[in-house]
Amino acid sequence: MLLVGLTGGIASGKSTVARMLHEHGAVIVDADVLAREVVEPGTPALSAVVEHFGDAVLQPDGSLDRAALAGRVFGNPTELARLNGIVHPAVREASQQRIREAAAADPDAVIVYDVPLLAESRSTDEFDLVVVAHTPAAARVDRLVTLRGLERTAAEQRVTAQADDETRLALADVVIDTAGSLEHTREQVHALWQRLTRESQP
């Protein structure tokens, strides 16, 4: 098994890189998917979120109102830290379980843990390789405005709530430049996959 940590700031194209790696044959463990699963109704993490933030962050059906919660934490570092302190440990436990399952199913697998907040939330020691999908912060703000329809102030808050580019890049064994064309990204991912398949061989 080769375990790869894949990270990148919001709107960096990280999910595109993950999809391309999956097309090559990697097993993807997606932290964003797990982050939704660990706060589903009835979970300990959701109970902890409601205990701190109140019932106003719940939908009428008892599920998490993500927009309401985002309004509480973005731009408020203290509240964001409290939320992360609840969700990150639950995601970590779930991710470790998924990675164990994937390794048991295929001991030679290339497993990619797609995790946006790697620089903020965990050590990189467990990974054989860390890959950073990189587009400069200003360009990511523009993407959030033009592609996702966020107000510029909100987009800037989302970007600045995460680690800065220098901190994230300092973790990288490999940087995928995602500021250019899709084809340029694809070429870099293809080269990365060739490296990963070589290194995964016993």
C-alpha cells in the first residue's frame, strides 16, 4: 500500500486532481464526504455541534444546516476552531477506518486521502507522499466569485480561514500547478501516477 495525502486550498482544483487519480486507479478516501457523514443525525459529532452552537444550526428535519453554521464560523476564528475541534477528530477516526479497509482489500493499492485542511489539522508523518494542488489565493477567490457565486467578501473569508499558500506548500513532496489549463493539470497528474505506481511496487 502507498498512502498519499492530497491537499489544496478551497477552489484549488484539488477535487479535479483526485478525480484524475481515481481514473488512473487510485482508491480515493474523501475527507469532505466523511465530514458530512460524521455530522449526520444521531452522530456524536452532531450532538456536540448542537450543544455548542445551538438548535439554530439544525434544519427542521434534524439535519445540519450547513449555511447557518457557516455563517457562524467563517470570519470568526474562535468559533471555527471550536467547530474544527469537534469535527476533525471524528473525520480522522473515520478516515483511518476507510484506509484500513482499502489496504485490506488490496495490499498493493495506491490510496489517496483527499483532505483540504491537511495543513491545519493533522501531521503529514503517516503519508508516504504529500501532494499539493496549488493555485494562488487571489485566483482562488476569483474562482469562488465567478464559478460558485459567492460575494467577494465571503470568498475572501473562506480562503483566509484556511492555511496560507506558503504553509501548505511547505508540506508538499509534489506540487500540481492547477492555475493553468485542465490539460496541463492532467499531464502533471499522469506523471505523478507513473511515480506512484513505481513506488507502490514491492
